[in-house]
Amino acid sequence: MQRVGIEKIWVYPCSMSLDLGELAKARGLEETYPVNDLMMRSRGVSPCWEDPITTAVNAAKPMLSQEDIDSIELLIVGTESSPDQGKPISTFVHRFLGLPDNCRNFETKHACYGGTCAAMMAAHWVASGAAGDAKALVIATDQSRMHLGSPWEYVMGAIGVAMLISNKPDVLEYDLRDNAYWTKEVGDTFRPTSREEAGNTENSVYCYLEALEGAFAHYKQKHGGSVDLEQRFAKHIYHVPFAGMVKRAHRQLMRETRKMSRKEADAHFDEKVAGSLVYNSQCGGTYTASTFVALTGLLDQYKDLSVGDRISIFAYGSGSCAEFYSGLIGPNAYEAVARAAVQEKLDARYRLSVEEYEAVETERTSYIDMATYQPSREGLNDHYKRFYEGKGYLVLKGLEGHFRHYEWS
């Protein structure tokens, strides 16, 4: 089978952030609650002149050379935040990235699993060799709904992650014979209307853990009934609805496979997993991009990985579908992620007050399903002028009769 995987990766963590300790304090909770209970520090917030389309384009544009663009014959956008019920985000992304006319494009929706689904489909297409040396572009992009005053408020966010999938897996090589999966229809979280996210947060935790158990059982089955995690994997990545959930998931896996005590499992977590959460803990909910954000964190925090080292990846999407699979560290993984400069971008975000955050979320919600509107670029301490003006970001100009209009800043 032809080698295939991630050649390049780029993260656009949005241009604004909210400190979750300040949010907790404003909601009458202990300021330490987000860090101590959820292992979360901040979350990404988009201004109203951005949406999942601009986030996707702004994630991919800096990553792609003209040679890359000319080689792309497949574009897949994973999202659960599409602003249209029929027209896929990928059509806008194709247009504004200037991709070739002879390029398949579509959108995948399966809650947080949608990005992994997109990456796997792209990887199998490249591995088939059907299009020669052509490449695929996969983008995960999402925007949460408003949850002012809700417990969900601490795990919301907005982000875009772009990946070039090719037969030159410089960042991560997929072993496409090493994937296991599990699915079950559940009602843990979902978006029943254009305005709402719904579900049961407690049930969602148990659905995640059940899916991990089911997908890993399939993985063991494919490996003759047992897997030595310590021998097989150098490090581990998990889906991150919030960082604390990952710690709980790793405890479960270690108890099942190595009969570890909670103390031993937590020490193993610190050694093998915790570094991967450095960016997720600052981005909030990253939905379809979750495991890919964790990959950049893993490579920026752990410098003891060598080319060819195998890592495990667990992806989960509510509703539900889960996948447990592996990848091999590529020859230019550290350099590629360093170029993405994720922490630098996180530090450059405008830090919102709680009042500004509430105003932005309220304004964005007021635009949902409106046929015509033009978001204001005023206020927020001249954020548009300071961050966007003259910088070449794609921004939403407005809607006229439901037609979406964009421009470059």
C-alpha cells in the first residue's frame, strides 16, 4: 500500500479569546473551577465578521504554496457548524483558496467525528493511487452556539485546522490497516435547530467512555485479542471535549489494559498524554478539529519522539461514532508544527472581557436565519483595525437575501 498521511498542518485558533477563570468568577463560581475541574484555561471566540467558512479559509491559506494548490484534486471539510442546510462549506473554501476546477469537494457531518471521517476518506483516496500524485486538502472548522450561563459554556469554542494529505507524510503517516471503529445511536449531544445545541452532558461522558471501550475492543480483536499499549505506542491522543475528559478516558484505558491504580494511571497520563492538551486547553471546544489540535500540542510538547514512533489516536463524535487508530511520526513532524506557531497565534488573540464576550455571542445569535444583515466591525477596542485590516484574512461582509458575501481584509 502506498504511504499516505499528513504532509502539512496549520491551525487558525480564531482572533479572540475568553479567560475561563474570569467567566467562572462572573458566574458566581470559584475562579479555579475551569482549571481544577475541567483542565481548561481559555476558549476561542470569533467576531461576527467571521464564520466557519472564513475560519476554514484562514486556516488553510497560509499553509498552501501554489504548487500545493495546483496538486489538490480533493477537498473535504469536516464540520457540524455549516451555515447552510444544503450548500456545503467546501464550495466557498474551494473558491477562496483558488483550488483547481478539476477538484472533488464535499462536506462531512458527524458531530466531532466529522474531521476524522474526512481525513480517513482523503487518506484512502490518496493511498488508492487512483489520481497519481494528486493531494487532498482536509479542513476541520466549527463554531459553537451561545450557552450563556450554562455548564456547557466552559467547553465551547471556534477554530479551523487545515491538513494537506498526500503520499509524502512528513508530519504523520497513517497505517490504514490499523484502524478500529465502533458505532451506536445515542442522544448525548446534537443540534436540533439552527440556533441550539442540546443533549445531556452527563450522558455524553458515559457515551464517550463506552465508545472508547468499544473501539479499543475492536482494535484488540484485529490484533489477535490483546495489545501491549506500552510496547506498541510512544504516546496517546484522545478526542478533547474538554481536557479533563481525556484524563478520565486514559485512566479507563490503563485500568483495563494494565490494571493500573488511579495514581499510576495519572502518572502515566502526565508522561504520555498531558502535553497533547496544551493547545486544546486554551482553545475550548474544537469539535471536528479536536484530535488534530492535540497532535500539534503533542509534537510541540514532547521532544522525545523519533521518526517512525507509533502514537495512538482516539476520535469520537456524538450520536455516535468512534475510531481508534494509529500513526507514525513523520520525518519533518517537529519542523512542520513549529512553522504553524500555534502558541504564538493563541497569544496574539484579543482577550475579551466577559461583557464583550456576551455581547458578541448575543449579536451572532441574533443573525441566525436572517436573510440580510451586515455585521458591524466597530467596537472591541478597534479589534478589526488592529488584527484584520490589511492582513489578508477572509471576512464575512454580510448577507443579502441569504446570499453570503465575503471579502479580504
